[in-house]
Amino acid sequence: MAASDDCSGGHSNGEEVTSGSYYYKCTGGKLVPTGCISDDGRKVPVGQAWNAKGNQEKTCVLNGASLTMKVTACYTDGGQRVAPNAEVDAGTTTFKCKADGDAWCLGVSGCGGSNKAALDAKVVVGDQVMKCTKTGAKEAKLVAIGCLKGGTQYDIGAQFDDDKATYRCGLDSSKTKTKAKTYGCIKDGKRVFDLDLYREGDLFYRCRVNEDSVDRDLYGCAYRDESGNYVPKVIGCSWETGTGPYRFFTCCVREGSVAHVRQLYCLFQANGGDYAINEGCYRTINGQGVGCKRDANDKLSITQFDPKDALTNRMSLC
């Protein structure tokens, strides 16, 4: 015959009884709710919590006469407790303990470290524009999406100018960082690309593009032809100017940091050929003296005279 303080089911007074995920104690003929069974089989008394599977904190709760397990906080993979609505920085990624119905769930909330940012938010790091991007179920990181130049943000692929150069925002050789790379010069508000020529007064320059800046090389002279058009002549280039029997051998000559067009000697056409005549001298051609002179404006001219008047014309025989 069972004692009066024993419980139904043949359980003696003071005996612990496990039923599913909970355990009870037979006390005075009644099974009194005592605690919960954790995921790893431990007994957790009412009111106490444990680190459960799924990065959740569960608390053993007595609701009236019934036991229940309630999710009351979150845990990181490293075992750090995160209170409801709180956020934790785990290196490159931040996590937040978010409401999930009546429970709480730990989810990726942004990027951590020195450049903390919420998911999908942009942040400037040096001269890069970065976006906090979720890259895995438990990972987020800053991904380069643009460049910062002169206080303005530009997307990858964007082209833009300042007063000296034109740029394109793109990825560098590592394919992980962005860089505003120069790819052309600015001349009078217009883009001049690498190795292209542009005129500045009586000179032509070539645009030179470096990794981070632009420069220019002196290319040569801006020669104005008979139509009034400026023709680029590279330094050292030679050509003939003039018409008819009076022509001149002309060259683009460099002097220091500049260059200019200079006539070097005269050419007189006669007898089916050309006679080259140096400055300050003459040649006798068909009984006529033909001389080459330079004026105060550095221009050559051809003059004809009687050879006996060579001294008067201040000419010496070539």
C-alpha cells in the first residue's frame, strides 16, 4: 500500500521525475515543477538560463503550474551573451540580438572594427567609398564601391575632371580597392587623352599620363600653313616653304624649354634643280648673283644682283 505522501505512477515522496524536457519532484503526493532539461541533458532549475543551440539563451520559466522554455537573450559563437536589442562587435562584423516573434535571434547587423557601419550603409575610408555588405550568413565586410576625390564621391566606372586632369574611378590591381586613376589632361576645359597633342600658342604639347597625375612633353612647333591651319611639326622636323624659285629649308628648332620655326637656308630653283644658299652668302647662277639674307625678324629672303656688286650687298661667295 502506497504512503499518503507518494505520487501517482509509483513515485515516492522526494523522488525526481523527468518528463520530456522537464523534471519534477514528488512532494507531499504531488509532482512539483522543478526545472528544465537543457540541450546537452543538464538539469536547469526554474528561473535559471543556459546557452542553448542556435546562439540562443533559454530560461526555464514556471508559467502557473506549467514549465516552459523561453528565449531570453542571444549568444555569439564565441560564447558572449548579447542582451535583447543589444549589439556586439565581433571584429569585421557586428551582430544584434533581434526580436523574432516571442523569441530573440542573433543576426548580422553591420560591419565592425574602426570603420563601423550598418548593413548597406556607405562609409569613406581614406580615398575610397565603401559599402557594408553581407557576405555570408554570419559575415559582413566593407566592399569598395567608389572613389573620393576633392570631397566628392564617385561610383566605380565614373569619369570626372578637375582643372588639370581627367580621371576614372576603378579597382586597382588587387581588385579589392578603388582608385581614381588619371587617364587624360584638361586643356581649356576639354579632355585630351594620353599621348594626344594639343596646341598652346606657337607650340604643341603631348599629354602624358602617370598613375596619379598628368604631365606634358614639348612635342614641337605650331606651324601655320597657307590655309591658316596650325600644323604640328615635331622638334627636328624639316620641310620646305615658299613658292616658285624662292624657297626656304625650314625646321622646328628647340631652344631650352620652347621651340620655334626657323628658316635654315635658302633654296633657289634654276636649271631644273635647286641651289642651296647659306645665310649671308651668294652663288653665281646663270651669270647672276643670288644671295640669301636674314632680316631683323629672323626671316630669310633671296636677293638677286650683279656679281660685281656682291660687296655692296654685303655678300660673300658660298
